[in-house]
Amino acid sequence: MRKNVLGRGLSALIPEGPSEPISVGGTYKLIDIPIDRISPNPNQPRKDFDIDELNELTASIRASGLIQPVMVRRKDDGYELIAGERRFIAAGMAGKTTIKAILSENLTPSQRIEIALTENLQRSDLNPIEAATGIHELMINGNLTQEEVAERLGKERSTIANLLRLLTLPSEIQEDIRHGIVSFGHAKILAGLDQPNLQKEIWRRTVEGNWSVRDLERHIPQYIEKSKKKPKSQAPNPYAEIENQLRDYFGTKVKITGINDGGKIEIEFYNDEQLSGILEKLQ
């Protein structure tokens, strides 16, 4: 059952018929759970919620009930949310004390991340940074390549690569992408530049001038040319191409530094799970 439903969202798991607990493929059950026994998913891809949309969903649930259940797993003496956090929050805001939920058994961490990520991507609920972070976590936890992630999520491999490159942008730019100030189209262009200072300069000009993507494309060459004319404090990075290849493989920033006849490779990680995934790929 799990093999067939991953990548298809919750709709693949929702049975038709009565609301009492029933078995779904022997792995899932549809049940009613007290809301106060459910804890949020710490790996939920979506971090930001539109308050107006949340209020609309709350009003809908208050008037018509919850049409699509959330997904949970057992954890300690309660449950942990896998997918449907917006519905979970809105149900609580609507004053509901219980919520319909698909109880999942025996899903691996990477499968739980995949379901949550797919659910949000199908609804276009994620901003590009949330999508990129979720994809990166899926690659690390599932030890997957970009091609494998693209196939599972039903996306082009180039889309996956472009999203992951956003995570190499300076944090200030990532924040503007997260809040919709900079679009995915703008972000792809900025991520294609190999100098953080140049990225920041053009990003500021883009925001201040309210440039469209075409405006940005038109202005890029002159900024690149200007940056070439500036005196450089160091020689071009001879390892840039290798760094890019390793960045795509590990899904995180990689820096190579030459020292005499040797050197060192620095691979960034942001949590223990990401470190474990990197170590697995190194084996």
C-alpha cells in the first residue's frame, strides 16, 4: 500500500464510506482523535501560514466540518501530525475537540517527510524556500538523488535542482523569497550568480526598483561586467565546478580550500539528521 500512495498525497489514502474506524490496506486507519492529543510535526515543510486563508478555512470547518482528514502517527501516549497542519490548526480555531485523522503505521521518517511535502506541493502551499528545505530533508533522510526525488514528487529534475540552489543564497535573500518579496523566477537568476556580494547587490537593486524578472535579466550583464572590472583580492576559485557538483550531490553548501599540495573539503550541515544523511552518502 505504501509504495502506491507515496507521491500522491492524502487523497490516495482516504476511503469512501462510514466514518467509524476502518482499515485502509492494513496499514492505515481512519479514526476520530481528540485534538489535544495531537502534537505538531517538527519536520513540517510549511512554516508560514496566511492568516486570511486560515480564517477562511476555520469558517468553512465551523460551517461544514472537516472534509479531508489529517494524517498522524502514534507517538508516546499521543499522536504526531504527518500532514494537514493547516486543517489541524483551523479545526482547533473552529472550536472542534476531535478531528478525523488517518492513522499511519510503519512509515519511515523519509516516507513521512515525502507525504507531508507532496501534500503541500500539490496545493501550492509552500513558498520556494520551504519547498527547497523539504526536498533537501527528503534527500538526506531517504538517501535519495535529485532524480529520485523528482520522480517521486512528479517534478522535473531541473525544478528540483533550481529549488535546492536557493538554499545556497545569502540568508537575507532567502528571507525575502520566503515572504514573497522576491519571486522564484528572480531567485533562480540570483542563485545562478557565483558571488554572494554580487547576489546581494543585484537583489537590493531588484527590490528597490521593483524589477520584473525581465528587468532583472536585462540588468544582469552590466552588473556582471562591472564586477569583473573591480580589482580582485584573490584568484578565481579553481574548484568552483567541483564545488557545484558536490553541492548538488549532498544538497548543501560545499567549500574546497587548497593548502600547498593538499587541501580540505568543508560540507555544511544544519542538524543531526542532515549530518547522518551526508555520512551515509560518504560511505
